[in-house]
Amino acid sequence: MAKKKFKSGFAAIIGMPNVGKSTLLNKIAGQKIAIISDKPQTTRNKILAVHTTEDEQIIFTDTPGIHDPKNKLGRVMVQSANEAMADTDVVVFMVDATRKIQDVERTIAKTAEKCGAPCILALNKIDLVKKEDLLPLIADYASMRDFAAVVPMSAKDGDGVDALLNEIREHLYEGPAYFDEDTVTDQPERQIAAEIIREKMLWLLDKEVPHGIAIEITKVHEKENITDIHATIYCEKASHKGIIIGKNGEMLKKIGSLSRADIEKMLDKKVYLELWVKVKADWRNSDFMIKNFGFAND
């Protein structure tokens, strides 16, 4: 019996902010590699999750939510998403089944069509929608363009994720394994640790403060039984610094405690985490700072 051919390829997950792209990515990877928040525009960098079986390897790119950018960082994020669509084998267009179709989603569908790759519609959060409401919603999305497939799913529960993987598999070609079989992401542990800290701040802080922050891991010192991590939180205003630190340092302690717990899970090791807060005014409009924090390509 002939050996089954090994397939490989790249799949870009695109969509508006807060539709569940990072949740799907983490579910596929089997661990946290992308931060999750109920606030929009959470993802800033393209993040690879690698799904490998004996028959195929799918490399997923999680892109920033496509939105109307308000600053240079926002424009970098949208450019990143568009570049991901232009350099992929399959596009996964993820939408939120609980909300009405947005005009920008119609634009995304047209933009994705121009890239020429097959596009799969992933209709997320179906666990929160009545079944009788799904068919008209699917019909409305289907009127935008011809989708290679439509997959109703719940990234949070995992329902439909296998069906999505099967559909992606149909559009892969025979090719090599780009990563070792035990690789789940190309993101360094420092980057994931920084994103975990930012995730906790998105959870704990209100309004604009979390979106004006960046995290820099300034020191990692490995010891036998513990890892020392020092991180600097940059914010744009002195008033934001006070909010982040909180009364008697309570907010910063809470951010540190929650972050440390997740970083320890990632490293499978005890962690000592030290956080500092500094002000960098209007850094989201600074080309130098955007590159310095790793949000732009060289």
C-alpha cells in the first residue's frame, strides 16, 4: 500500500477585532500562545500556531483585527493583516455569529477574494445563537463571495474546530514539514510572557489605558528552581501610570500575580516576576518605538 503523501501549507486567520481569532489559535495549539480579551484590537503581532499530524502540517497566522486605524500602530496592524492574506495558501475568514454583519466585513471579504487563495468562512460563537437564526446569517455572508466552505463553530468550546481543520486540509499541497513535529509556535518565550502581562492588563483596566501600553521583558535569569523575569510596562500618560500601579500598588500586584500564574504554566517552573511602569508619551505614533516593541517589520 502506497504511503500517504504529506501535505503542508499556511492558513491566515483574518477578521474584525474580537471575533475569537486568538481563542481559535490557542485551541488549535493546545496552549496559550495568543492573548484573549473582550476588548477589540488585542492582537498586534502575527503569531504562528503549528498544527502537525502524521499526514500534514498547517501553519496558522493570527492577524490583528482589521479596523479603521487611529494611529501609526493601528496602520501597522492593518498592514500586517493584509500582508498575511497576500502570502498564504488558505484564508480563514472568522466572523462573530452573535452580531450583525459590519460594513468592514464586506470589505474584508472583497480584499480576501483579491488574494486568490481559497477562503473558508468560520462562523464563530454559534453556541450563543439560536439555530433558526444561523441560516439567514450564512446566506447573507454567502452573498458577499463564493466561499470554499462554511464552518459553524465555537472556538471556545472546540466545537467545529476539527471540521475547520478538515476543510483547510483539502486545500493543502504535498510539501515539507516546516517545523519539528513538537513545535506549537514560533514565538519566543519572552514574547509570550510579555503578551500574557498585556492580556491581564486588558482584563483588569478600563477604556483606553490597556491599548496605550507595551511590555518589554528586560531580564530573564534562569535558576535551578525558579526563573527571574523583569518586565517594564510602558504607558502613554502619567495619569495612566497611576492607574496601572493603583492605590498602594494594589493594581500592579494583581497584574503581576495573574501574569505569574500563566507564565509558570507556560514554563512549567516557578517564576519570580518584577514589574516596573514607565511613561513613553504617544509611543503608538513613533516609528522608532513601534519597531522597538516589535510591532513592525524591519
